[in-house]
Amino acid sequence: LGRDAKQRGFVPPPADEVARLTFLGAAGEVTGSCFLLETGARRVLVECGLFQGERRALERNRRPFAFDPRGLDSVLLTHAHVDHSGLLPELVRDGFRGPIRATRGTQDLLGILLRDSAHLHEQDAAQENRRRLRRGARPIEPLYTVADAERALELVEACEFDQELELGPDLHARFVRAGHILGAASLVVRVRSGHVERTIVFSGDVGRQSEPLLHPPDPPLQADLLLLESTYGDRDHRDLAATLEELAQVLALAARDGGNVIVPVFAVGRAQEILHHMAVLEDEGRIPELPVFLDSPMAIHATELHRRHGPSFACEPREPRQLAFCRTSEDSMRLNERRGVVILSASGMCEGGRVLHHLRHNLWRETTDVVVVGFQARGTLGRALVQGARSVRIFGETVAVRAKVHTLGGFSAHAGQSELLAWSQAMRAGGTCVALVHGEPEKRAALAARLAGGAGAIWQPKRGDRVALRRLGEPVGFMPRDRTREGKGAHW
Ligand SMILES: [Zn+2]
């Protein structure tokens, strides 16, 4: 370990350890993925995710990192979703200068997602500052700016799947396919010290076997330690074929009624997936050809990116025959006069974006169908619709809900419980120890119960807990965070 890193507060692992891993986020929660790996010669951050959700989670984004970003050698990123990547601009602003390694698909998606995230943070700060100005309070800085995001993007180095990367004299990594979204990977990291080698697998977000567009997840077969996501650790998803049948029925009936179909979508991934399914249903003659409008600049950008990445998918992404893009807000407003059309618009939980205008114009009509194709968090407008609200508030106005609201449960980018068990089966059979991450406490506890009984231990780490990869004896040891010995300098 160089003198520079030591000055920055990094201490090499003790002599009996090959490496040490610290859980800094996604530990008992689904956001803020962040793991610090320290070997004898390198300090690598795996993921650098934004905390999302309620106010208290958001405040955590503003706290200083628990390590000095200037002392890190590199970052490894499994995929582009901001709960895995969204603090990269902050990391760079705080002095990180090393490479950020990710697959090509992830690099391209980051260009959309990090710029958008930075733009939202700038907007939020500007809005908050208008309020502060009025009450005579001091203005705040945005969490980070578009310029910070641009600097982070410049550090990204695109890597190929299944290619061995040398990260240092004692450290190698490889990206393997995880399904989930374009470019998403699991990571196989090998640490060597003398003739001892230990392997850590980071699952990233594991996708589904049945998803038609993406290559299915390619699970590693062996590891000493596995960090396994547990987002849906407690249940299986509805069957995709049944969900598509439901979608076909809704669209066919809507075409007969002549009303509009509003589909709130996440701009990246889900929007392209729904377009593909609609194209296939059209080709199979299960739905009539309908005018389809994609009304979200970010979703349009992501769809164009999917077109460019066509060959890297399991099958070429398809689009409905009458698909049109609404690039400008004028294009979007013109839809107010249309009937008998399908509108895909963001945001996916109806918390902002152009979809709110379409809901205001259409929710009160009986002929409207709203098709919910994604997860709706507690407290969102989307959740209120799913729960059968008779009226909702949009832009300060009460809007009656006479539209039919359909919740289609089978679209998920995450493996369900059985799929997670199958994905980790070979490693578990070989005695791999598992640290369950990226899941709410009850979900990961449910998965832990299903995984129990093998040779390797199952842990449910909290933030600040560590795992040691040892040279001799038990290869992996869990070290709960010592909360009694923490000084003022500890930021968790
Ligand atoms: Zn993800």
C-alpha cells in the first residue's frame, strides 16, 4: 500500500487476511449499493449508489464518504441504475481520479442516467433555494451538478463481458451477464496473496430467465464469498406469459372502446421492454395495430440507445409499427386531442414528468385504461391509483378516477425467490458463504431462511459491518461493526 493511500486513512488488511470488504450501503435496504474492497495493494469501490426513498435516506447522500475518495484506485460498477451508480459524481467531486470500470452498455446508459440525476439535483436545489430566499435563509448547493456528472462519465472505461481485467498485482475481475437491464453484470473478483487465492462474487441485480430481450443471467459456479441481492427474496413473480395475455386483452378492449391507454413507464428498460412486447403481440395478431406514442425525452434517448445496441441483445429489440416519439412538449400537448391511442410516458411511479399531464387529461374518462407495469412505492400517485383511489390530486387540482386501472404484476427486471435460489445453487453447493444485500429486512430474512442448511454461513450485514477473506483456516469471517470504538470521524 503506497504512502499516499496511508495518508488518506487506508490501512492494509492484517497479515493473516488476503482482503477485507466493508458494507457501506444496500445493507438491509434496496438503495445505496456500495462496498469497499481493500487488499494488500489496492482499494477498490464496488458500486457507488444513491440512497433513494424517504427524506432521511436522501439526507444520507449528503454525508461525507466513510473513506477518502482520493485514496481509491478504481471503481467497479455492475450496472447503470442510479441506486448503484448515482453517487459517482459526488465521488469525483470529492477527489476520486481513478478509472470507473463497467460494461459498454452500462457506460452508454450512465450517460443518460447520471446526467438526468444531476439535472434533477440541480432543479431540486434551485427550487429549495427559491423557498429559502423568501424566508431569508442561506441557499444550499445541489448534491452534485451536471458538470460533476460529466467529469464522472469521462472516467468510465468500457469493458467486455467475460474478459479478465487486471486491477492490480493481487486483484483480477471479470464481468459476467446478469440479465436485468442493458449492460448489467455480476462481478467475479479474485484476490491473490502469495499462493492463496480467494474469490468474491457480487451478484449485482440478477435478472430473469424468461425476459426475452436480454441474455439470461450467467451465474458464476464457485466463490468463497457471494454478495447476493435479495430485492424479491420473499416471493416469485407472476408468470410472464399470463401477464402478456392480460396486456393483450386490455389493449384489444381499449381499441374497441376507442379510449386512450396510459402506461406510466420507467424511461430506461421498462419502456423498451413494453414496446418490444407490444410489437410481438401485434405480429402474432393478438392485438390490433394501434398508434403508440413514446412521450418521454429520456425514454426516447434510451430506445435509440437500445437500437444501437441491437446485436448485443438476445433478440433484436422490436417496436410497434405505429410508434411515434414525442420529443418536444408541443408534441406531448398535441396528444390531449387524440383518442384511441396508447401513451407510454414517465415517470414510472407518476411522481413527475409528462405522464402527469396525460393522467389529468384522461383519468376522469370512463373509456381510459391505465396500465401499471412497474413497482409503485408507498406514498406515490401510482400507488394511490393501484389501490383504487376514487380521486387524486394532480397539479393542485382534484381529478376523479373513472378510468380502469390494471396492475400487471409479471414485468420485473429482478429474479424472484426461486430464480435467486437457482442462480446461487452451484455456489451454495460448493460451500460459498453468502452475505445478503440489496433487500428490505423481511425480504432478505425470507431468502436467508431458504438458503440455510448448506455448508457456508449466511449473513445479513448492516452498514459498517465487514467481512475478512483469510489466508488460513476458515476462508471467510464476518466482523460486525464495532460501534463502541467509533470516534467522531466515522460517517456511516
Ligand atoms: Zn438495477
